[in-house]
Amino acid sequence: MHSIGFSLRILLLLVLVAGLPFCELKAQTKNLHILQISSPKELSNFFRFSPNSIPLISGHRGGMEKGYPENSIASFEHTLRSTPAFFEVDPRLTKDSVIVLMHDETLDRTTTGNGKVSDYTWEELKKLNLKDKAGNVTAYHIPTLEEAITWSKGKTILNLDRKDVPPSMIARFLRDRKAEIHVMLTVHNAQQAKYHYEQNNKVMFSAHVLTKDAFLEYEKAGIPWSQTMAYIGPTYKPENQELLDLLHARGVMCMISAAPTYDKLQSKAERQNAYREVIKSGADIIESDLPTEAAEAIKPLIPGKSDKAKYFRIVEAK
């Protein structure tokens, strides 16, 4: 594989020969901003809080920017062409027990089909096209969880939300594939975390820790904070500072979800200011429907030096 610098020099030469403006160069490159994680231990270290941590972006439902449907591999790749990120996705079961990515119980909003996902076989679902957020039909199709995990390996991290797939099935699926290297699980309470930890003590959690009481429940359950990233709510509130400080003291990175709040502000300037304020207030991760926009906003807040820099790379897409 050629170095990125060498590749860019070649592309620049081609641009000059073709008489194209240099400003079009970026659009023609096919680099991916990847997260290089090679073991469960590295995944745990990646999500450990430190004062010089690089603020992170999570694509909510994989991201849903114009032309790119939620819960699609195309959306993941679109985001990684602009910024490193990880992705929250939604596993659901088909009629014949194939795990696919789909947020809603029904197909109507996000595909060219209708009715419940669970009423269709995978062979039937794979013929449908996905729609973007505006309802425009795209050329993209529903991915299976297997396809998404295969694609993401060596590139990014998938965070599996809890939908209708039995917990035992998810636990077995990840364990059989040794996918805990680059897949984590959303848990909504300490009991859910304890179940999955007992099934696989290498798994990383995206845990809902919205109150001090919830924090204490995780401690009581014996869930290792070294394997936990905390979702603390859809907005930053000054009264949550104690909770954020408690989690940081345990080495836990904290995430705010902008999807139901700041993403809905009217103008890009308003949204970007809100994203920056979230990070300035002490949160470490922003989950957003608009991951490339959020990443652009917080770029000035990235520290010049970070012990997490070793996990970030830019590579040529294959």
C-alpha cells in the first residue's frame, strides 16, 4: 500500500494535468479515517477517560445525512471519509431469525417496503431499497449484522442498541465471532450489563447512567468501569456535573446524545455552537444524526497531543 502522502502527490499531479481546480481534490480522494483497535483490551483503553482524550463522535443509528440512510454501511463509510467515528446501530430479527439493522419495528419509514420486519424473511428484505431521512429512495439495501460487523472490522466500532433480538442470541453471536474487539453493547441498566458480562467478560458497554442512583447500581453489580462508556443524557445540565465528575474519576468517558436535542436546532451555526459547548462543558463524546457536521464543529477542541492519538489513522479505502 502506498503512503498517503505519496498518493496525494500523485492525485495532485493528475489534477494539474487534467486542468481541474485543486479544491476538487478532497472530493476525489477515497481515504477513510479509521479507529485501529486490535483487541478487547485496546477497545477498553480507547474508551478510558484522560484529561487529554480526543473528543469522539458517534453516528446515531449509523448517521442519517442527506442521501445516506440510517443503519446502512454506506452511511458508515460516508462518515469515515470525513472523520473518525463509531456507530450506534439497531439489530432486529427477520422472520427466519437473521439479524438485520433496522431501527423501527416496521419497514415503512426507512425502506420501500411496509409492515413488520419480523414478518419477512431475509431473502424478501434484501430486495428492498433504503430511504434517507427525507424519504428519498436510495440505491442502498438493508444490511445484516454479519455484513456490518465484517465491514467494520479494522475500521470502526459498532455499538449495538437493544431491540427485539434476545440477549442470549446477541451474546452468542458476538462470542462465536470474537467480535468484542470492535463491537460494544448498549445497556439501559445494571441488570442488563450484569447479564452480558456473565456471558462474556470481555464485552464493552455503552451504559445508560443518567443519575447518581444508576451509577451506584452499576457499582453494586460489579460491572468494571474499565469496560464502560456512559451515556448521561440528551443535554448537558450543570446539575449533572457531579455525575460527570464521578464517572471521570472512575476513568469513564461520558456521552451526550444530540440526536433528540441539539441536532434539531434550526441553523448549522446554532448546532455547531451547541456541539462545541457540550465538549467544553466536560462531555467526551457526542452522539449525532449528523456526525460529519458535529465532527467539523469540535475539530478546534482536539488537543495537540493525546495518548489516544495512536488509535486514529487515515488509510486508503479499498
